[in-house]
Amino acid sequence: MPRLRKQLPAHLGAGELRYRGFQGPVDYEVLGEPASLRLGPLRLRGSFTATPEIAADAFRAGEAELTLEDGKAFRISLLGHTEGSNVAYFEMRI
């Protein structure tokens, strides 16, 4: 019998991405409730959309800060990016 996973709500918005040498707007999608994050090992996953160059550069940087529409800033670790794609995937934490 397959085990069902709880589907996390997707939070979409426009925010600001900041990493070494760049600060600018991006569109994002976070799976889960960002307001529920607390200090500790819990992380949420998500993705952001920007130009292919910005997505690639952010992935190479490895770490960044994403400010959401509500003004809250979160550290993100970049997990994946396909060369030429305008989407990069991340884990978010406080």
C-alpha cells in the first residue's frame, strides 16, 4: 500500500534575491508556510524564476538571501539548476 505524503501549500510571490555581486527582483514559489519556520534543522524547499544568467550565477554562488513579499528575509541554499534554464531550486531556512 503506497504511503501518502501530505501536500504542502505553495506560496507564490515576487521578492528580492541577494547574493555575492547581485541584488534584484525574482519570482518565487515556496512549498510550505514560511511563517512556520523556526530556528533549527527544519527547512522548506522552493524555486525562483529569473533570467538564465542570474539563476546560473546564484546556483554557482551556493548561498543567497531571499526577501519575500511580506519583507521577511530567509537564507537559502541553492540545490539545483539546469544550464540555460531560468529556474533555480533551493532550501530555505532562518
